[in-house]
Amino acid sequence: MREPILKAIAMPPRIFWAPFLPAVINLMIQFPFMFIGMGIFEMNPLVFVFPIVFAHVFLIVYGAREPHLSAMVRAYGPMARGSKNIYKSKGTKLAP
């Protein structure tokens, strides 16, 4: 019963060996540029394969060093804007 839970925590999901969330974000950014280039400028879609593969290989290398990169991206959202301190002090405090 515990094995699927531990396996999910120890090995986060991946898409072709890259962390799931950064790989999806990569495709969400690069696919619109590819379709705009194909539609407006009549470019060959093979031109866009190289940057997509290069970015994916970068994510594979970085994901091998930091396997929980997807969790780090998800955790960055609430912490990106900082917090409002009750007392005046230098720096950002996570608790009042």
C-alpha cells in the first residue's frame, strides 16, 4: 500500500526524461511561436525543432541535478510576490 505513495514522492513525473511541469511550460511557450512563424511568415516547422529539442535537453540535464524541479516551480507561485511585514525591517520575512 505504501509503495505507490513513496514512488510518487521519490520519483516525480517526467515527459521524455525531463521534469513534467517545466517541459510543459517549454512547449506552451515554443509552440505558439512555431505556429505564428508557420502561419504568418510561412516558415518551415523544422526550423523550430532545434530550439525545442535544445531546451528539452537543457531541462533533462537540469532535471537530473534537481529531480523535484516541478515542485519547485509550483512552490514559487505563492512566494514570488513576497509578504507584507507588520513591522518595518529590511528584507522579506515569511512570518510576521
